Amino acid sequence: MIVVQPVLEIEGADGFALWPVAEWKPFTFMPLHGALSTAEVGAAVMTVAAYNQGQADDEAAPTRSVDHVGHFVRALLDAEDVQAPGGLRVTDTTGAALLPGCCSGLEEWREAWLDLLDGSGHAWLGHDPSPLAERHGDVVRLTVDAGRDDSPAFEVAVDVLRRGVAGAERDLAGFLGAAADWAAVRLPEHAPALVGALARAVDMPPPR
């Protein structure tokens, strides 16, 4: 038995006051799904917006703006390639968990896992730690950290993993629905563009 969850590596929220955010230990993973609280959705939006700040053209930013919220999310709305730190977390019955490594993003989850299941039989999932997923016939071997000789590892049938990945996709759809409801209340003037950007960040179609 395994559990496959889409997870987002949450940014620290110290001093953030633009909207309510859930208390969450920085740089740990928040599972994304449709039953998140409004404060958890707020923490997720804050994280994705902050992560994409570097793509903004600082010189194009207004020097005086009363729309602090709009200014904060502008980089996310304007980014061509939206990124979201995280990926899919796979946990088995022993408690061993394959976690996304550094530089892994939810914007790449579909390519990585479908390539594993139906393509090359390998998935790049980040580094430090260096999770490794390899398909061998009808079984996928998941190594928690390929950089360690004593790393935990576990195996799962391809069909079981495929169902888990499909469940993760449904969770992401649920998260986007919750984010759309949140944005309609918290950021109504930016809601359609914001939800579209979040959808790109998790490689999903926007909710209808």
C-alpha cells in the first residue's frame, strides 16, 4: 500500500501580512488537495508568489503603489514559466517516504512521472536528497536518497503507482478549485489570472 500526494515546499511566513496564512514549519511539505483551509490555501499562494519573485522586472515595478497585494503577486501573474517547489511524495506502509529533492518543481511532476511509467523508465526528482525512481518491468523501485549507500528503498507495482499518480492529479484539481474560491474572496481583481498562474505552476488545466 502506498500513498501518493502532491506537495508544496512552504516558504517561511515571518512578517507576512497581506492575507492570513497557516502556521507551517518553513521548508517542509504541505500536501495539496481540495480540503485545505483558507489559511492553508493562503500559505500555498504566498509560497508560489514568493518563489516566482525573481522573474519580475524590478525596473518595471511602480515606485509608489497602494496595491501592495497586487505588487506582491505581479511576478507570479507575469511569469512565463511559473514554478512551484515540490512534487509528488510517495509513502509506503513502512513509513519510508520518497520526497521531492531540491530544484524539483510541481510544474514538472507530470513529465517526470509519466516518463517513468510510460517512457524512459526513469524520473528525475531533484537532488540533496537525490530521490530515484526506476521502472523494472511491472515494478518501480523507489530509492529515498540515491546518494546514500544505506538509503531506504521500496518497490511498488506499476499499476498501483499509476493509480496513485492519478489520485494525486485529482488532488491537484481539488486544490485549484479551493484556490479559485479563495482568490474570488481575497483577490477578486486578480482572481482569474492568479488561478491560471497557479494552474501552470502545478501543470494542470484551470478549474472551470
